[in-house]
Amino acid sequence: MSSDFESYEQDFAVLTAEITGRIGKVPKLVGDEKKQMVANVEKQLEEARELLEQMELEVREIPPQSRGMYSNRMRSYKQEMGKLEADFKRSRIAYSDEVRNELLGDDGNSSENQRAHLLDNTERLERSSRRLEAGYQIAVETEQIGQEMLENLSHDREKIQRARERLRETDANLGKSSRILTGMLRRIIQNRILMVVLAVIIIFTTTMAIYFSVRGH
């Protein structure tokens, strides 16, 4: 299972390196060339998100005792993904003549104000995205903790059931031992009574024999 995760990990590293390189080129391009580059980056970002989802599924299949290390790595990759998306958003408006002409116009102070307002909105969106990402991460961690608790409860339940079965077996063995001991005690008492009766008979017979022998003389 960890080998699949590491394979996705390598693909993610290669893909994010390509995305980083292309993001750096976006502000320097114009026209159709820029649009094509933006489309390529968007496609690669979607592929990176899918890889993260696959990695997330692999982490959930890893045993709880080994899952912590992979969860930490996932958090790092998600942070890297968030940074790439933020850089991509900034690259589409930073120092681009085409975007400045289309969105801000050529008017001096007005253009600067509009550009500042647009950048402010972008920052707000990025902060909201980070908060959503943090909320999602908390939800994932909560789900993982819940799964671990359920697994622990299941193991505890199995232990309790095995302990109950051992108690039942012990009770049954004690019952058998008690019956055996009772039977042995009963036989011992019977044997002693029989020995006493035999002793009485022997003593009586011997006494009578002596008596009649003495009387005969």
C-alpha cells in the first residue's frame, strides 16, 4: 500500500515542478500564447488535485500505527498545492499588459486604484481558500481519529468476548472438577463405612470365637 503512495508522491513532485516552471512564464506572455499556457497550467493543477485525492485514499488504507507519518506528508503536499494555486492566480494579473488593458484600463490613478482593489480581492479569496483548506484538513483528521477509535473499540470488544469465553470455559471446568471431587468424597466415605462395618464384624466374630472356646474348656 505504501508503494502506491510513494508512486503517486513521485508523480506529484514531477507535476508540481512543471507547474511551478510554467506559472513563472505566464506573466511574460501575451495573447493566445498566454491563454494556451494558462489552459495547460489549469489542466495540470487539476491533475495534481486528482493525485492528492488518490494519495488521500491510500493514506486511509494504511494501518493506524503507520498512518501518522503519511498524514504529515499529505499536509505538506496540500500546503504546497495551495501555494501553487495562489501563485497561479497572482501570475495571471501581475505585470501583464493584456490583463491591465482589459481589466484596469489606461487611466493613471483610476487604473492603480482598480488594480489595488483587484489584488485586495484576490488576497481575500486566497485567505478564504486557506481557511477552507484548513477546515477540510481538520475534517479529514477528525475522520481518521474516528476510524482509529472505532478500530480500537472493535479490538476491545473482541478482547472482552474472548475473556467471556474463557470465563465460561473456566466455569465449566470448575463444575466438572466439583462433580469429580464430590464423587471421590462420596466413595471415600462409603469405603470408610464399609471398613468400619467389616472391622465390627471381625471383632464380633473373634470375640464370639474366643468366648465359645473358653466356655468349652
